[in-house]
Amino acid sequence: MLDGHPAISCGPDVGHVALTMTSSDFESTLGDLHREHFFLDAEKVRRIFARAIAAPMEKRAAALGKARWADKTAFNILVFERLAQLFPEARFLHLVRDGRDLAASLMERQWRDPSGRLFDQCASLSGAARYWASIVTRGLRAEADPSLAGRILRLRYEDLAAQPGETLRQVCSFIGAAFDPGMLAIERRQAPLAGLELESADRLRRPVNADAIGRWRRDLRQEDAAALYAAHRPLFEALGYPAI
């Protein structure tokens, strides 16, 4: 949706998380050594890693004639705090979803590790629930971090799917961009799909819809959904998702 804005480039998921974590490790383990012998103070290191992350994003934005870029990679939530340090002017969106719907979606995925084994979150409902809980917990922790005060906005998937116009206006206000109706027309997106987007190509080529909201009611057995909810009830309740 953000990629539909005439001034914002938001392409396929990228692998910046590892690089971001490396930047944090660099500072904590080698910072003193490199400051003493190579004149690399913390601010120089920050700029180096920020540049490495931003360069390919800026290249895509420039190719599309857009002034700003965004990255929608889900795993970024694991390093929101570090990204906030690398990009002091950045804003962050924390998108949450009913964990039962996410679990139902993950059961359709065939994501495997290098040995060919299904990742835990795709291998079982309990694994999917643990994955959801861990990601949501990290997101809530980021929301409470002082470095992200006023810089992070929580959104509900359900609101984005059912009321996309209103929700995107909220997003645009938060990031300081004018709302553009083109953001709603994802089926008319000009940039080619790539990476993980290809797995959802059929949905990305259709208008925004709310079909996947509450899919757990038709895709999960009642007892499985109840067990999943019971295992993580505090998180469901904190996010406002009822048991029924």
C-alpha cells in the first residue's frame, strides 16, 4: 500500500535484520578497539551501517522517481530499537494481527531451513502461536522503549483490511505524508512483485479486502483455536482480541 504512494518506495522484503544486528554487535564488542586504533567512533559506525542499509532502498526509490523509502520486512521488529538509533528521523509501524488468523495463514506456508526442514512456525499450530507471541512481545517492548517515544504507531491488520482509507490516512499523518488514493489500488501497482511477495501474488493483485479477517473460524478446528488462545490469553487480551 505504501508503495502506491507517489512519493514513497516500499518494495519487497529485504535482509537488513542481520546487518542491523551486526552493527549492534560491532559497537558492543569492538567499539573501544576501533575507536582507539581506527578512529571509528560510535557516530561514524552508525553512519556506515545506516548507509549500507539505505543505499539499495534509495536506489529503488530513485528508479521509481520517489523521494522517500520504507521497508516492510516483518523481522525488522526484532531490531526496531537499533534501527531507531541508525535512523534518528525514522518512524515505525507496528502491525498486529489476531494470532489465530496468523497461525491459519502460516499453516499454508512451506518455509524451510537450509536442511529442508519446515520452520517451527510453519510446522505446527503451537509453533505458529509461539512465533506470533514472540513477535508481538518484541513489538510491545519496542513500543515501550524511550528511544521510540512518539516514533512508533500500532496498527491492527483488521482495521487496515476493513477500513483501508481511514487507516492509511492515519499512517500518512503519522509519517508526515499527504494521503494519496493510489495507495488503496494495490491491484494497479506498477512495480513488479519480487521475493516473498510472489507467494502472495494472487492476493496482491486483487483489491484490498477483509476476506482473511477471522479466517481461523473456518480454517482451524474449534478445539485447536481455543487451545491456542488459552496458551497466550494475556497477549490476545492486551491487543483486544476476544476468545470468540
